[in-house]
Amino acid sequence: MSERVEVIDPMTGATLDTVERARVRSENLWHRSVFVVLLRSDGLVVTHRRADWKDMWPGRWDCAFGGVVAAGEATAVAAERELAEEAGVHGVALEHLGHGMHDDEDVREVGDVYLARWDGPLAPADGEVVELGTVPLAELDAWLGDTPVVPDACTIVAPLLRTLVDGAGS
């Protein structure tokens, strides 16, 4: 049986239905997602390139690990799961930065963004991540503009990370 995902009302967050993940993708239905930004103590954000076999935005770069929240799964639990699957990072404290929405012809999602401060090793294990990199937090906007990235990183993640940059400068 494939993964079940909650279809949601994007304004209220109320669950409208529970369907197969494939249906969420094929019909571009509103759903929940999570993003986890890994920030090193030297101010570098860990980036990664997605596998070419991914159903959404294959081969593109991202500034956060994450994915779709399964039906009945809390967003914090989904964030921990995705971080473990995609980066091999376990047991790190997650700070909830906020949430945002992304709506285009490919994906409609309400995403919760978490921050993990981590200097330890990374061990992508599930094959979804094929390359790792870093970018200074203060240069993230330029990186997003110059790199083929997943669009939801620009609409959901980047605005919340800008608050970290602005806060560091004050």
C-alpha cells in the first residue's frame, strides 16, 4: 500500500480527505510538507542536490531537507523522519521557524520550516540526496538566484531564513 496523505484546506489547515500520495501529485492537491534547514556553527547552510529519479523537481538543489507529511503524522515527527532519511542526522533539536505556502502548477503545499544546528557528519542513506554542498547563510538569496533550485525553497524557506540573517545583523 502506498503512502497516505491528508488533503487540506490551505487557509484553515483542516483535513478534507486522506488519499494516496500519487493522487496528491497527479491532481496537485493541497497537502502538508516539512523543511529542515541544517545550519552549521560557522554560518553555513547545508545544501543538497535531489536525485534525478525524484517525482518533483529532479536534479535540482535545495537548501532544506524535507518532504510530504504522512496522514496522521505530526509535522515535528515528519521533520525528524525526513532529516534522518535524507541527511542521516538523528536526535538533533529542531527549532520551528514558521510556515508558508507554495502554489504552482506542480505543487500546492503548506510547509512547516524547522532549523537544526549541526556540525556533525552527514550520511544521506535513502538515495534521494546525491550531492551535498554549503552556502553562507548571508549569501543564500544570491545562491537561490544563481542555482537551479526547487521553487518551494524560495517561497517557503527563504523568507524565514532571511529573519535569521536580519537578526544576526542587529
